[in-house]
Amino acid sequence: MDIGESKIGYKQFLGVGSSPRKSDIVLRNSSYRVATVCLGLLCVLMLAGIIGQSIHYQKVEKETQDNVKVIDKEKENLQDSLKALVDKMNKTMQDRKCVNGWQKFENSCYYTSNTKKSWQKSREYCQGKGADLAIITSQNEMNFINGLFGNDREVWIGLADEGVEGVWKWVDGTPLTLEFWGAGQPNSHKGTDQDCVEFWHRASGKGEWNDENSTGSHRVTWRGLCRNSGAAENRGFAGPGPFYQLGRATGGIRAPSYQDAENSSLGFWTYL
């Protein structure tokens, strides 16, 4: 064997220079197909997942929007119910009648005590009737109170600066905004600690406010002007049927006799 033949045999042994076998090509192509199919399936699964998530989110979004619509509708219904209730309450307030001895103005009843007391004692007296010393918040109310008295009269009202000197507040804690002071008032006359306010009705027929002393040896005693605005817990209502009273002591509604309503010293009663 010469050298040339030996080289050819060696190349054949190594496979160098020979063409790929058909079986190898088929095997290689088959592997590519499998990989392609797997990759395609993976893409399909991912696409299906994305589509599924999208559908789910759309469903959740629609449910949320539907819930919002339901809530908005319920809110609208509640607002309508609240408005109807407020209108009914306002109508009831307007239809209320005051018990004997009390005078009605708008939605409040007014009563003047028969005995002269200090400002604090007068307030306690009013509170005992389910009311408080009068709060005056309008010119019309001031005119009404002025018309209650036909002669020279002073009565306590629910205004004081007991907390901070010169800072006048009503008994419900609201600050003074509308003022009806007399000329030169308030003045803490002669240096006295005048922390309480009286409605000063003069013979001229004009009512004004004046600060007065209600403590110590120089305290002044006047009658108290009570006002029941319907906010007190103990207030009575009379109607065609039983008389119902909502009270702190009972913790609920009870139905005493109609005579209880007639004898009641509270500021309000009405037919419902």
C-alpha cells in the first residue's frame, strides 16, 4: 500500500470529506421540529394566559363599575330619604305648639321665669324645663323678644364671657356674631366683673343688651328668658292617639296619659 492509499483510508476512517449520512440529517431535522413545536406550544400557553388574565381583569373591572353604580344609586336613594326626612322634620317643627305659658317664634318656644335669680341659677331653672337661657341669632328674633315685654323689664339671656374676658359666647358654645349692645356696652361698670348679659327692655320700647354682674356681693338678680329650640332630650309631643315622650330616664319611648302632656312644663308639644 502506498502512502496515497493510506491517506484516503485514514480520511474515510475519520469521515473527513465524506457527505453526511441521511439518517443524521433526518435526526437533526426531527430535533428542530420538536424544539419548534415545544416553543410554539409555550407561546400558545403564554398567549392563552395573557388572554385569560385580560378577560379576568375586564370582568373584575366591570363588576367594580357595577358595584360603583349600585353604591351611587344607594347613595342617591339615601340622600332622597334624608331630604324627605329633613323636610318632614322641618314641617313637624313648624307645626309644633308650645305648652301654656310659652310663646312660639319660628321653631322655638320662649318662657320667662317668675322669680328673680342669678344668671347661673336662672340657667339651671331653664335647664330644668328642658331648655336653656335664650340664644338670639337674628334681628327678627330680637324683635320678637322685644315684643314679649310691655314695660320696663330686664331678663337674663344665654350670653356670657366667663371663660375669657371680652370673648362673648352663647351657652351652646357658639361665638357671638350678631350684636345688639346698648350704647357704651359692654363696659364692666365701675370695674365690676360683669360677665353675664341681660336683655334690657326700656320704656321706650327698644330692647338692648347690657353686661351685668351675677356673682359676689354686687350680683344682680333678674328673671331668666328660657328658650327651647327642640334640641333638649326631655320634650313632649301630644297627638290624636297616645301621648309619647322620649326621655332620658326611660331610655326609650313611653306612652303616659294625656294629662301628663297638659301638666308638662317642657317647651314643646305637638300633633303628629
